[in-house]
Amino acid sequence: MKIADPAQSAPQDEVQLMLAELPLAGASVLELGCGKAEKTRALAATGRVREIVALEVDTIQHEQNLLLTDLPNVSFLHGGAEAIPADDEGFDLVVMFKSLHHVPVAQMDRALGEIARVLKPGGLAWISEPVYAGNFNDILCLFHDEKVVREAAFAAVCRTVANNHLLLKKQLFFSARSQFENFEQFDARMIRVTHSNHRLSPSLYEEVRERFMSFMTSQGASFLNPQRVDFLEKPGRVETAVPPAPTS
């Protein structure tokens, strides 16, 4: 397994990639760390999945999600990946978009164990994580350096695969585009978020603004951010061999 692959960095819409790769027809889907439910909505819009359970640990965002009334096949629950409020073997698919590195490091193995627990045998897990590289990452590092937690998340996935709790189907590497009209939009989306308490001093805030503005054009600021998907499968049940009938 590789944490990154600079040779595979072509731009790709992750939602379209996911929809093409996952067997959605009639599936029961669990989304961990659903955030503002943007990808939840994309999954529901396919009309192919049977149900979606969308879990979010941020209380403020979860309460906003509960106000959504146009997603009848989606259930929003409050909680984290390390303690999934669901029965064993209840889901065909688990999807986790850039959220594993937000799980406390000491709980990452537990979270992956929980994913294995709630997946049906043969079920699939789509775990995407940002790669620690690129201009956008360099800006974020000024006030929120995720190198350690991203490496810890990858190490946890490697342990899960090494222990055969989940099997590696394949890894996918690509770049996702982030677009901002102005610094105010970056501020709202990346600094003033409800799931993290970013407290920047005036001087650091200005340094972040200046770094961001160095990428501004008349069309805004655009970044290509390297990504990785670890596409995993829960081992299926071993069928008991039926002994051959005795011969006369």
C-alpha cells in the first residue's frame, strides 16, 4: 500500500468516481462524517440505493442536517466512526470522505474495526483521504497541520489490511479541485468551521490571507489537491464444504 502516488494525479471528480466504482443498486449505505450532506445527497440522487444512514459527530452540523426534508431515504444520526450506532453486518457499503484523520488517533483502529463490524460479509468500504502535498495543503499547514494525523490514519488502514479485518481491493489516486471566489469564502469554508476551533492570531491570519491571495486570479483561486482512496472489502463467509455422497 502507498500513502501517495505523484505519478497518478489527474484531476477527477470523486463523486463521479465513487458512483462509477461502487455497486449501488439496492444497497444499504452508511456514510461516516457526512458533514453538510453534499455527498449524501449525490448518493441519494442516483435513485439506486435502498437507504442511507449518514453519521456526523459535529453536533452543530448534525442539527442542521436534521432540518433537511427532501431526503426521504436518508437517516441522520449523531456519532463518530469509533462507536457506530448500528447493528452488526447491516450495510452493503460504508463511505468515509476525508474523515478518518479526524478520528482521535487512539481510536482509529477501533473505527476501522467498527466499519468491519457493520459491513455485511463481502461489503465494501470507500475510505478517501487527502494526501499531504500541494499548494492548498501548504496554506492549511499554516494554521492546521495534519501531517501526523493523516499518516496515522494511513497506518491504521494498513494495520487493518495486514490483520485481514478488511481486504484491499485497490487504491485510487487522483487530484480534486478546490475553487474559491475570494479569501472571504476560504475563511468561511476552511477557518471558521464548526467542527474545529481554529484560533488564529492577527499576524497568522494575515499570513494565511497573503499566502492565499498569491494564488488569486480574475477567476478566483483554484487548487488541485492530491487524494487517495483505499477501497476495502470485508472478507466473506467461508462456506462449509458438503461431503460427497457415499458410493455403493
